[in-house]
Amino acid sequence: MRHTIFGNAWRILATLLMSALLGACAAVPQPLVRGANPEFVPVLPAQPLPPEQNNGAIFQVSQGGGLFDDDKARRVGDILTVRLVERTQARKSANTSTSKDSSVQMPAPTLFGRGVTSGGTPILNNSIESSRSFGGQGDSAQSNQLDGLISVTVAEVLANGNLMVQGEKWIRLNQGEEFIRVRGMVRPVDIRADNTVLSTQIANAQVAYGGSGTLADSNRPGWLTRFFNSPVWPF
């Protein structure tokens, strides 16, 4: 019976370890590919329909340009430059301390005017004492900074005139590639005269910076390290 219990325990432990190892292998990040994320792929403008009668004039209705229009992005496919000025700082600290002491005294009762003893020693008197204490302290700080320029395209013009923009920039350096991805919503009034907008003025902004290649792989822990740091590891 004992051998059966131990055999089942080892089989359960082996199953858990295999599941964790397979999960760690499945969690290996896939290599980044340019254009793999459709949320950051540049959007091309729609092809204008040819007019029924093209008289060869300079003004074409299909282009939709006005005499006093500027060069700001306003149509699907137009290019807009985003100035990345991301700076965030966060700090959190916590300190907790609790303690509790209690004491209970139970004197020996008397029976017929005398205490209950055994061999002259009282046997029914009791006392209870307990003490508990807890102390906890935590401190966390984080800061980020991202500066640069990236040009994106207008993916959609909303009913209220706001622009949905998205785009990515890839830079190949030696043995790896680095990328910047931006997506969000821009108000036309926030676009400057030089057709730029600050990243802090993009609503629902998604800004991603990362890389791939030899340097990025060397900064990533292996699958066995991720397994021992995963929640499934019981120790």
C-alpha cells in the first residue's frame, strides 16, 4: 500500500514538472518581425476614382484639396510626425507594524474552604499568555524616459474629426534590430504648423520600444530560469 502511494505521488510530481517545462517552452517569445502586428502597419490612402470627364484642369475634385489648405495630416494615409517626450516616475512605499499581547490568569478554586491539591501542590490553577507581532516594509521606485521622432500614418478619420494614427520604425544596428511603435488618437487642433504632435497629446496612446537579435537574446533569461521563477515552482 505504501509503495502504491509513493508511486502515485511521484507520477503526479512528474506530471506537474513536465507540464511546467512544456509551459516554459511554450512561453519562449517569438522573434519580432516587421509588420507582424497589424495595429502598427502603415495605412495607405484610398485610390481616387477617375472623374467622368477629365478636362485637364489643374484642380481635381478627386484630390479634395482646398485653395487655403495647409500641409497638416487630415486624410487616411497622410503622414504625421510624433515627437516622443515620454517621462514617467513612480514611487511607492509601505510600512506596517502590528503587535498583540494577551494574558489570562485562572486561580485555583477552593472546595470546602480548601484548595484542591495533590501532594500539597495545587493542581487546578492555570495561566495563559500569548504574544503576536508582525512587521512588514516595502519600497518601490521606477522611472522611464523616451525621446525621439517617429512618422506615422492616419489610419482612420473619426466622425468628430479626430485621427487614428499608427506606425512603426525599425533600425538595424550591427547584430540586431530596434523598433518604436506608436498608435493612438490625435485631435487636429493639437497638430502643429510643422505637422508634428507631442506624444503626450495622443489619447489612448500605445508606445512600444524593443528589439530583437543577439543583444536582445542575451538580455532574456532562458527557459529553465523562467521555469524556476514561475508560480508553478513550489519552492
